[in-house]
Amino acid sequence: MRVIRAIARRELAAYFGSPTAYVLIGVYLVLSGYFFYSDVALFVTFGAQVLSTGLWRFVFVDYRLVTLLVLPLVTMRLFAEERKLGTIELIWTLPVKDYQVILGKFLAAWVFFAVIVLLTMIPFVVFRVFFPFELGPPIAGYTGLMLLGTAFIACGIAASTLTENQVVAAMLTYGVLVFFWFMTWNEGVGDEKIIRVLLLFSLFDHYYNFASGSIQTVDIAYFLVFTLFFLFVSLRSLQSRAWRGVV
Amino acid sequence: MSIEIDAEHLRKTFGATVAVHDVSFRIERGEVVGFLGPNGAGKSTTLRMLTGVFPPSAGRATIAGHDVVRDSLAARRSLGYLPERAAPYGEMPVARYLRFIAEMKGIEARALTAAVREVMGAAGIERVAHRLVGNLSKGYRQRVGIAQALLGAPPVLILDEPTSGLDPEQVTEIRALVHGLGSERTVILSTHILSEVESICSRVMIMNRGRVLAVDSPARLEEHLRPYREFAADVVGPRDAVLLALRAVPHVVQVVPDASAGAAASARFTIRCDHGSDVRREIAGAIVGGGFGLLELRPVVMTLEEIFLTLVHDGGGSAPAPAAERADAGN
């Protein structure tokens, strides 16, 4: 655990020691703030639905897009940069296990995302001062958002282990995540049975329940399995140095 | 003396490429061994197998008695490594970087500060403790890399080209630093700078095309590569007469006059004689007794450069067979 913590602390210092972190946080907050404002405005103008499901559903579905935009840019450097600079070779000669290195970096990106998510709560707090609302649905939404982010981070780390080029790592992450989003968009052509199977795998179909204010075990399980799968891919990818000769 | 590093028939393949064929050697505690070879000889791959970056495809190796595959963490705990591309995290201050590595090496929290201070002292970097690694000169960054390797007081140090890319003054400093480390540790120093090996190392290991060609002290390698002793003599006197006199000396096998010095007053002769016989006194006697003038008489030793080139170029010929035996035998 100490090793994981040491790696996470180093990564966080690297994040917050560079302007990139503040740009990414800024972009996330500006976009999510814009969505929060425009969703509230839309709801007030055309609303008259139930606040608990109607408004928050819009907000969290929009936050999903911002997360999709920003997180691959957060995770892309985690392994790619170390391989490019050659610092990773030293790590492999230290008495630490590969999974500890992955979990340390994972933890760092997760904490970074948690900081962003905490900051997005400011408009909720302000809104609640003027207009008290039930807390349950946004809690479900935030649970879903954190799980979604966790899954994105795992996928981003796996992509980052595959290359020493950060842009390639980010593009690869976008590719995989967008594929898991679009895979159920072909209702018109697909067989209904196939669509039903695809829905099981669709990233965002599992997120909509959270956004609508409902926490379901199957959705939590989906995100955890997604995360574990990509962490496993990362581990195997790092271990491939044994036969690829690329450190 | 106990064996600190033991490699037996190490082999590494990447797909169809064989990077390291069959490498065996033993290094005893306290030795400083130079690891030589042209680029692409398989040095880095061998070091990476020893340091646990990746496992060998076949064969086994131990560091301080710990198998590098089965007992990998213990083996890695016993070594400090300075990678060739030693680029410590540039955005970190030196002391914080060293604390990070110390934590990774499992040094206890209570002992961290003392451990970091100790290696900073040993590497001479206390002065820059709070500067960012990325802002240091290359020589200082290399010192940070060495300090990092020293953390945890590992009995084995593996340094991959510690002086490459440094200016001459930095090279001298780093060499002195490495030389000082060798007194209490076992050190493998990979390099392709031969003078470095000559000045620091007790033994050399020469590698080419994925094979170890020889492991021995430079003197014994010379003995092995050259089946005779060689002396050079500058003599004043008629060439043919001198030749005759020299050839009459017992144990002298061959005398070659230097062709270039034909018209000069003195001529140089290369005299080869049996191994194990120092016949300088007899040679001097023959020259002076014959009424010739002896200006200079000195032994001709093979430079490490010549040894290296002979081994590497004759790699496919006569040298490797006995050299491989030597490598197996270790000493």
C-alpha cells in the first residue's frame, strides 16, 4: 500500500506541478457550468416535469460528455510519458510489483477526477440555497459519474501502456470509449436480439439509470467489471515487455 | 570470497531475434567488473535480465543469492541500478525524488530522511538538494542517478554507461565517485569507453553479438590472446648483426626489425619470446656484449583496446571457445 501511495503522490505532484492540470480542470468546470446553467434555464422555460428526474437527468447526461472529453487527456501521460522519457525502466528494477505501479497511477488519476467532481458540486450547493431540492437523485447521478470516470480512467491507463506517444494513447482511449457509446446506435440495421446483447455492454446505457436518479446493482457491477477488465489489460500489456523487448 | 552475481546460460529472444545467446559469468563480492561490448552486443539486454526488467528466456541468474525470476523482489532489493537513459523525473526537486525512490525501495518512514541525506552526501549533491532535477547539469543529474542507486545500501550496483554524454571534467568526477563505491560493493560497469575500465575495474567482461567472449583481468586476457611475450628494443648498430645477436638469445622465438626506421642511426626491433620467461637481461647483455648501443628496451603490453578489437573481430574464429570456458569457470 505504501508503494501505491508513493506512486500516487508522485503522479499527483506531477499533475498539479504542470499547467496542463489547471487547463483540464478549467475546461471541465467551464463546460459543466455552462451545461448546468443551460439545463436549469431549459427546465425553467419548458419544464413543468418532476425536478428530481427531469433536471438532473439532463445535467448528468451532459456531464458525461465533458468527462469523455477530458479524462483521456488526464490518463494519456501516465505510462506513455514515462516510457518516452525512459523513467519507467528504473521503476521495473525497483522492488515493486507491476500491479502496484498500475494501481498507484490509477489512484492518482482517480483523485484528480474526484477533485474536479467535487468542484462541480458548487453550483448544486448554490442552487439548493435558493431552491431546496431532494438530494437523492443528484447523489445517484454523482455515484454514476464517479463510476463512469473510474471506468474511463482504467481504459485510458490501458491505452497509455500500449504506446510511448501520448496523443496515440488519448486517441485510442477516445476510440474505445466512443465505440462503447455508439455500439447501440444501430437499432435500424441490427437484429433485435443482437441489440439486446449489445445493450448489456453499452457504456452509457448503464449510466442513464444513475443520471435518472436510480442506483442499480447491475449498473454498478458493469462499471466495476469494465474497470477491472481494463486494469487487467494494462497489467498484461506491461508484462509483455518480457517478450517484446520494449521497455 | 562469495559469489555475488551468478549468471548461468542466460538467453533472451524477442520473437525470432536472439538478443543474448548463452551468457554465463560469476562475479565475486567486492569486485568492480567492466562490461564491454560494441553497441547492440546485448549488454543492455543482459543487464535488464539481471535487474529484473524482464525475465530471461532461458537460463538463470542470482543476485546476492536471490534468483532474479523466482525471488525477483529480493533480488531487486539487493541491487542499485543506474539505467543508461537515466532521466530522473525532471519536475521533482532532488531530495523529494530521492525520498520517492527510497519509499519505493521499502525504506522505513523513520529512516527515510537519514537515508536520503546519506546518499546525497556520498554522491556529493547536498548543495542541489532543493533544486529541480530537470534544471541540473548532466553531470549532476548523473550523480542524482547514482545517489538513487545507492539508496537502501544494496550490495550490488549496476551502472549502465554512467559517463556517456558528460564533459571531461564531469567524466573524471563520476569515475572517481564510481571508483570509491567499488571498495565496499560489487559493481558492474557497462561502458564502451575502454580507458574507464582500465582505470576502475579489476576484471573485464567482453560481449559481442549476444555472447560473452571473455571474462578476466586485462593482463590475463592478454596472456590468453597472445601466445608470446613481446619486447621492443631501440638499438644502434648494423641491422643484420644485431638481428643475429638477438636471435641467439635463449627463449627468443622471433625478432622483427622495424621496416620504417631503415636509414636512421638506431633501429627498432620487436622481440618475441616464450611465455613465462623474462629475458630482458639476456637481451640487454647480448646487445651490449655485441658492442651495439642500447637506447631503449621495454615490454609491449596489449592495450585493452587491442584486446577488445582482437576478441570482437575474431569472434567467429579461434578466440571464443576457450573464452567461453573461461566465462563458465568464472575466474
